[in-house]
Amino acid sequence: MGWIGKILRVGRVVERADPRPEPAMDPPAGVRGSLQIRHVDAGSCNGCEVEISAVFGPVYDAERFGARLVASPRHADGLLVTGVVTHNMADPLRNTVAATPQPRVVIACGDCALNRGVFRDAYGVLGAVGEVVPVDVEIPGCPPTPTDIIEALRSVTGK
Amino acid sequence: MTAALTTAPATAPNTVHGNGFGSATAGIVTSCLGAAGVWVGLLAMFATVRPLHIGWLVPLSGVYLALDPLGGFFLALTGGVAIPVGLYAIGYARREQLGRIPLAVLPVFVAAMLLVPAAGSVTTFLVAWELMALASLILVLAEHTRSEVRSAGLMYAVMTQLGFVAILIGLMVLSAAGGADRFAALGPVPDGARMAVFALTVAGFGSKAGLVPLHAWLPRAHPEAPSPVSALMSAAMVNLGIYGIVRFDLQILGPGPRWWGLVLLVIGGVSAVYGVLQATVATDLKRLLAYSTTENMGLITMALGAATLFADAGAHAPATIAMAAAMLHLVAHAAFKSLGFLAAGSVLAATGLRDLDRLGGLARKMPATTLLFGLAALGAAGLPLGAGFASEWLLIQSLIHAASTHDTLVALTVPLAVGAVALTTGLGVAAMVKAFGIGFLARPRSVGAADAREAPGTMLAGMTIAAAGCVMLAVAPMVAGPVLQRVLAGLPAANLVGFSDFGAVIRLPGLSGSVSPGLIAAGLAAAVVSAVVLARWRSRQRPKPVALPLWACGADDLTPRMQYTATSFAEPLQRVFDDVLRPDTDIEVTHLAESRYMAEAITYRAEIADAVEQRTYPPVIRAVTAAAGLVRRAHTGSVHLYLAYGGLGVLIVLVVSR
């Protein structure tokens, strides 16, 4: 049973948690410290995705604040939408929002999602996320750093 | 064979117009015969029935009918299957436009099946057996205009007649060695004759019961026959193969040396595992049910073999339990398999489809049939609340408890047998989940399935009777308790320890272990009711429900092509048991002319044939063909030569019998 003792002594190797941010809203599921997130890529350059994978990696570890990625909007409390909304992804995005049980939260991640970013005048672009579905929380940055994303998620999980 | 070929063409003109009166008459007569069979069978078990001798009916020996509890049991079982099938046949014949000849032969077939267990002498038994075989052959060929039906009929005819030859020789040896025609008067049989009779009867009756490797007719004939006939054949006729083994090898010659038990155990185990494997990968609904019959007959044969082996090893309590398991499973199998085939027939009549890959969505269109097939599938899966649970539990218990006897052979075989039964039951669940889930739930995969309509009243009534039997066996198997006691008392392997504690709680005789299917059912029902009530109560506090389209991964809608099919459901199992099933798959990629990296078309073909049949039958058929070629040299077509043969034959007979 030596390994259990080892785990207890070492603990988890993560960055020190910053002080808790100001809550942006009540936790959608009604429980503090639990946010099941479905990630939707509406037309991103994948810069935000790289940062998000760092957020849920061992160093930043967003799961210790209760945020967790799930595989279907049916399981989710919130959507994490990255990228500018392209024509092809507009309907799937609307369908995904409709498929997420209420009360739900839509988090727009990255400058493209907030205001079309560098893809402003591209031919395939329909608009920013807020022009297609209602957005509750915004994370600015191109791309936003993992710290920014974690802070936004913590403002929703309340932990 | 000749009878079938000469009578079959006459049905063609009759199929044009409906035959309402004929179907009603045939159905009612069939059901009445069944009811009479049940009544006489029960009388034979709990009272005494006087033997009946009709001297003028068959030359030389006459017809002799005598019933003991064992015969009565099989008589009642056959009759019990015939009652729902008769009712069902009324509606089925109208809807499917069955011809006059199949309708006329249906009651004859039931009567012949009722005669087999009632026969009290070897001659009567053989006559009834052959009558049953011929009647069933005519019924299999009811839709003889299709070539698959003709090929299935030919296969069935050859195998049933070869089986009959084996039985004929075996019983003639028995009769000659025992010095009597009547079963009750048979004297002791010398060892050599006993072995020969065992080998011949197990081969003959085993082919009727669909045991591997003589099962090949079953998955061909059962799907091609009209569904009421499939139900009769699969739920009643194959039982009579088991009856033959029990009557001649375990009762008259019984209990038998231990290698008999071992032979039955091995044949049964191989049949059970092979049958259920083929059932899990079958995509034809009726073929799946037919292989499931092989599986269940295998389980029953295993139980018979185990009883013989344990009785010989001195473990009398496990022997009794194994025999009880065999008899109870016969009843359970008759109930759920007749229901299964009848429900499959409703599906076939409503959609014209047997292919599971093209069915689906029937739960909305045919709710009653779906529920009834669900009951049958639950029974065949051998889970609690299913008809087959109590008997499979008894079989496993007998095998587990026998492992503690200090006998090397038993200690070696029993763990393997437990493994075979466990594998069979597990795969059986997969097969039945596939049949029910793919065939009846989800969305229709073809136009035929989408346009299905519910079966007419008489068909539903017939199926409801069979379903009532299933539910009764699942919840209250104690109704079969007195019957089992009477039958087991007459079998040498099982009459040393009585199975007396077969009530609401089944307690194993002389061993620790008990189960109560009724209590399990009651507990589950209570749990379901309380869960529903709690959910209702809590739903008041929740927001109002919203109707939303199904989640289709962001796309617009789901299509039936996105669903699991029977083939894809069974694919992992097919991969695991690749060496046994030997699937024949072929992928053909056509490339574009410009580049090898672009595909123009991909063709995928997969087929699972019966590996045992493909391996073992062609050599036999080749040998027979070669022998026929040799014999043909003597048949030159010259009348003079044939006359000479005749004269020579008469001369030899005269010299020999001088």
C-alpha cells in the first residue's frame, strides 16, 4: 500500500490556484463546483483548442474547479464555443444549443467568437457567436491564455 | 418424398382465392386435437389410461396405443403447442392465402405427432413416426413455387428419411433382441445389441431433434415453412426426437453405462454452443429462431447426458435435478419457441420480411406482436422473468453440485459442461437482444417494415395463449411440479431421489440451494412501481418538459441507415468466434483511373454459412454420388437384364428360406 501513501504525500502537481474570481452568474446546474461542458468548434483556427487542451491538461487542470468536458450536449450544462461562426456550422451550432438542457450557459472563447477577429471579412463567415446564439460569458484573447479560460470557467462554477 | 411431389402442384390453383371456411375448419380441428392431447396426456400422468389395441389397422401387428406418465407428458406437451398454433393458423391462412392441401395436412400432422408418444409398440411407433415425417414434409413444401423452399424440402426429406432408416434398424434390433413388439413386454437386451440400438437411435432421433452435426435441415426447413408449421416443428416435433432418446435409451434400455451419458453430454454441449453461435450471427429472424432450437435441444440433451452420468457415478440427487431440468426445459422451450415462431410469422405476414437488417420500428406499428415476441425472447434468453430461467438454473445447479462427487470422470467433465452452459446462456442473451432490439425497436429500415399493420385477432389470440404459458412458467413454475414428479418417477436415472420441493420456492432435493422465480418477479414489479411513483412525485418539482428533436450530432435528422443493424450488432462476436463460424467476407475496391489513392466504388460482401455443414456434408454427398455411379452400371436400361435380376433375387430368397 506504499503507493497510496506516496500519492497522499506528493499531492497533485499543478499550478497554484489564483484567488477565486468574481462569480459571473449562478452555477447553471444549481450546484457549485460542477460544470459539464460541451466544446463546439464553430470555425476556429484551432489556436483556442490548443489552449483549451492545456486548460484540461495536468498543469492547469480545470477539473479541480469542477469544470469537465463531456461528449454530448445532452450531458452538458454549458457550451464552450470557439471560433467565428461559418455558414456551414451555423445550423449545427443552433441545433447544439437547442439540444443542451436548460438552464444552460454559452461561453464564447476567443476574439473570433466575440467579434469575428481576424476572419472579419472572410467569405465563409456568418458572424460572431453572439450574432447566432445568445452568449452568457465572454473570454477575450487571440488566443486567450489558459489562465484566462480557467478564470472564466471558475466564474461560472463558483469554485 | 413421392407423396409430396405428387400432391404439391395441386395447391397452385387454390392459392388464388381466399379459403376462409377451410382455414377456420383446419385451425379449429388442430386446436381441438391439441386440447384432446392435453386432456389425455394429463389423464395418463395423474390417472391410468387403458391401452388400446386396433388389430385391423396395420397388418400383422396392429396398432397398439398405451400411455404411461412419460408418454402422457409428451402427449400433453405436443397438444399444448397445437392449441395456440391452430387458433393462429385461422388468421394466418387467410392472410397468407395458404392452399387447401397444407390446411388439410395441418391437423393430420398434429394427429401424427400425438400418436408418436401414445404408441405402445415398436410397429405403431414407427408408423406414427413416418406419418409425422411425411406430413411435415408436405407442410414444408407448402410454398413450393419458390426454389429455396424446394431445396429446403429436398434437404429435409433426405435427412428425415435417413434418420428414419437409422431409427427403423435400431428399433428392429431392439425388438428382436428384447423378444417383443410392445414396449412393456421387452425383455433384457444383450450388451452388443444395446450399444447398437443406442448408436442408431441417438443418430436417428438426434437428427430429428436438430443436434449437431445432423442439424443442417433445421435452419433451412424452419424458415421456409409457413410460420404455424415452423412453430409446430420447432416447438413440438423436435421434442419428439428427445422423446425417442428418453424413451428408448434412458427408460427401456436405461439408465445406461456412463459413456452413454458422456456421448449425450458432448453432443448436447456442441449443439448448444454451435447453435447459439449461429443464432447470434444470423440475420434472418426465423433462421435465428431455428438455430436457437438447436441450442435448446442441445441444452436438454446435455441435461439428459448429465443425469445418466451422475446416476452412474452414484450422485443421485444431481441426476434427478438434471433430469428435471431437461423436462422443464422441454416445456419452457415449447412455450417460448412456439410464441417466437408465431410472432415471427406475424411479422412476415405484415411486412413480407424475415431479414433483421431490413426490419425495425415495429413497436409502433405492431405493439401487441412486439410485446409477445419480447416475452418469447425473454424466455429464450434464460434470464429471470423468462420462461427458460428455472430450467437453466436447475441444469447449472445440478452440474455445480455434481462437481463435489469423488469421481474422476465427473470431476473432469462437469467444469467444461458448466462453461458450455454459461457460454450458451450468455450468447443466447445476445442473440435474443439482437432479434428483439434490431427487429422491433428503433426506426423502420425499409418500406415494408414502415407499412406494417397489426396481425388479425385470431393470430393474436393464438399467440396470447402461448404467451400465457411463457408467463406462467416464468412466474410460477410450480404448476409444472406435479407433472415433473410423475415423469421423473418413471425414469431409471432419476427415480431414486424424488423432486418433492418444487413449489413457489424451488428447493433442490438433498442439496442446499433454492430459487423463487415468483418472488424475483414480485420484487422486480414492486421496484418498478415504486420507481414510477417516485418519478411522478418528483416530476412535480421540475420545470415543464419540452419536446425537442433527437440529437443527431448537430446534423438535421437521423436516418434509419445510421442505426445498428443485426450484422453490425453481431460483428464483435463474429470476430471473436471467427475460427468456428468461418465467415466469408470480401471487400472489392474500384480505383479511379487517374489515381490509385481515390476510390470509385467499394463493394463489401459478407456471408456466414453453416461451417459444420460445409465441412462435413460435401464429402458424404460426394461418396453417395460415387456409389450411385457404381450402382448405375448395373442399371443399363435393358428390360431383359432387370428380369434376370428379379429372377436371381427370387432364386436367392428361395434358397435362403428353404
